[in-house]
Amino acid sequence: MGKPKAFLEIPRIEAGYRPIHERITDYGEVEQTLNARDRRAQASRCMDCGVPFCHWACPLGNKPPEWNDALYKAKYKEAYELLSATNDFPEFTGRICPALCEKSCVLKLSCNEPVTIREDEAAIAEMAFKEGYIQPKTIERNGKRVAVIGAGPAGMVVANRLNRKGYTVTLFDKTESVGGLLRWGIPNFKLNKNIIDRRVALMVEEGIELALNTPVSIDKLPKGYDAYCLCTGAETPRDLPIEGRELEGIHFAMDMLSQQNRVLAGAEFSPEERIIAKDKKVLVIGGGDTGSDCIGTSNRQMCKSVLQVEIMPEPPVGYNAMTPWPAWPNVKRTSSSHEEGCERRWCITTNKFIGKKGHVVAAEIEEIEWKPNPEGGRPELVKTGKKEIVECDLVLLAMGFLKNPDTKLPKNVFIAGDAASGASLVVRAMAHAREVAQQMDEYLQK
């Protein structure tokens, strides 16, 4: 390492977010960036720890010590080459990854100030684009054709990997643009869609063919391809089949988020179709990242209030002895969206929705407790009888997604990402897609 004792001299400094009063008036990215000097100083904090647990924690197997050292020495091209050797799209993960690597950093254990790995990753990718280090490659074709069904992060990785190996790849998607969850599920204030467009343009220059607005059935795959990869994601949201579910004003979270992203891209919806929180009391059911995105979107749409309820217990702040280092910690997380204004409650279940003239106006919620299961396994949910009525005229269901049923596929049909594993992190979908691309190459070579 170029400066092995920097971690003793330089504190962790995050770029932070734009001021709340400014950022809630637009959909620009909320995260700021450090200047080049400060960014290099943060990279220098990556210590000679001996056993870099960040390698182990990253699903992609990224090597932060190597590229942080290059970043510190201002060897930006080398830093990007090291980073892109394991990560096809660091400009995505550098913005939206929860940074499992940072939670396993030795500096997280020793002083709770891990290296700013995710921000460093984003900075390297942006510098590489700015300096022109990322250029389309001329690829020699091997005569074989591959169809990738679904243009989300997994599909993009499979397409990119196989294209670079010489296969002629067609990337199919039922929507009008490439990106999948990145495009339609993640708000612009976390990931500006120009970042996706920039990468897609490069992939097209390298020869990847796009077939957009083209739904493909698993039972009727397009002809003329030597192999297929299904990267259709986990698209079935978990529902809440309780009394009043049929009322107007109750929507799946992804319907609202994807619609807002389409509006920002220029699409128009009728007043009847539009899902909008303006002047409404919003109830978000589900305490994960999707629920957080609903909060940020609702605040930008000028809602009256937001209440987020979660059925699981409130995690501890900062440290949880049940998930010790270097494991991913189950702790209370406050996102930029939470900071913008909302009420959060835990150990809450929703019993029924209450309507007036066919539209939701309130919900009955109840406090619950989690009791140890005498037979072991998952704790048992016990209702306490402490019920209350909360007013709401917009309900967003953000309770995760159902895993796709297992399907027996022909030998030349593969499956990657959330379509195989169920809903998970973008970085995990990308890592699995890389493995599947390798399997497809080995199959096709035989």
C-alpha cells in the first residue's frame, strides 16, 4: 500500500447528501461527490490489513485494496482496469449497492470507520468515463447467437460478457428501454437514468442487438439462437389479501415507482391512471429499500404525511450482537429518504383497509410481538390486541416479491439473477449473471 498508516491519520469522510430543502424539490441524485484530492485521501485509508474481508463480502469478488491503492496514487486507468475486471458496471453498484464490503472492512471492526469503498468505486468509474478510458471494443465474432430475455442488471451482465467473448447477442425486453429494475424500480434521485443510457450506448456500439417492446414467452422462445438466458427478474409482488384490499388508492410500490420514472422520461398518464401522493396521507407497508424509495418519491410529490410500518422488530442502532462483524449487520438504517420526513413504526401488522365511496381512507393496524417458537425455527407472530385506526388515502405495498416457481428447462436455456434466486441485491444478480455467462460459454464451446 502506498500509505499504510493513513487510516491512523485520516478520518472517514463521506460525500454526504444535498440539503434536504433543495433535493426534495427535484429528482436529481441526492448524493454528492468529493473533490479529487479528498477522494484520493479517502482511498489511502485502505490499510494493509492482511486478510481483506471486503473480497469475501462482495458477491462480485471485487478487490478494493488493489484499486484503492491505484486511486490514491492517481493511477485512474489502472484503478478502473482492476475494478472492471470483476465488475461489469461499477457506475451502477457505486451508486446503489449497500456496500457489504464496507461492513466487513477491518476498519469497521476496529474503529467503526470503514473505507469509503462504494464512493471510491463510483469515483473511479466516473473518472474513467470522463478521461475516455472506456471505449468500445472491436470484437471478433465466433458465429454463434445468444438470446438474453430481460434487460435488467442480470441480463445486461450476461449480454455484456457473452458479447465480449464473440457471441452475437440479442437483448430482449418487454419495456421500451434497457435497465429493468435499475430503470423502472430505482428512483432517479438514487440513480440518474443517463448513467444507464451511457452504458447501453457503449454496449450497442460493441455489437449487442436490442429488441425492445418485445415480450417473450418462456414457452415460445425466439428461433435462430444457439442458447438462451432468462433474466426476467422476480416480478410478482407479495400481496396483502385482507379486508378492503379492493379499494381504490391501494397500489403495489413498484407500480408507483415505475410510473414516476416513466413520467420523468416523458410519458404521460391520465388522471385516472396516475398514482400520485400530492396532498395525501401515505401509508407505506414494508420497511425495506423499496419502502424507503416510496417515501422519497411521496415527499417529492408533495404528500401531506408518510407513515411507514414494518412487521419485524425495530433493529438496534449501530451494532447487533446477533450479526457480528464481518457479517452483514442487522441494524437500523436511516436512508436519505427517511431523513426527508416520515414516521416509522415496527412490529405492526395491518388488519384491514377502510373505505369511503370505494376509496381507501384509513387502515386498522395492530401491534404484534414475536415469540420464540417452541419447536424451533422462525419465531411466532402474536397479536397483542392493541389496535388503532390510521388515516390514509394512498397505500403502497412494499413487502417484497415472490420467488418464481422452479421450471425444468432445456439444456440450452439458462436462468440468471432474481429470476433464479428470488428478489435480492442488484450486486448479487450481477454476480450470478457472470457465473451463468461462464456456464453458457462452456456449454456452447462443447
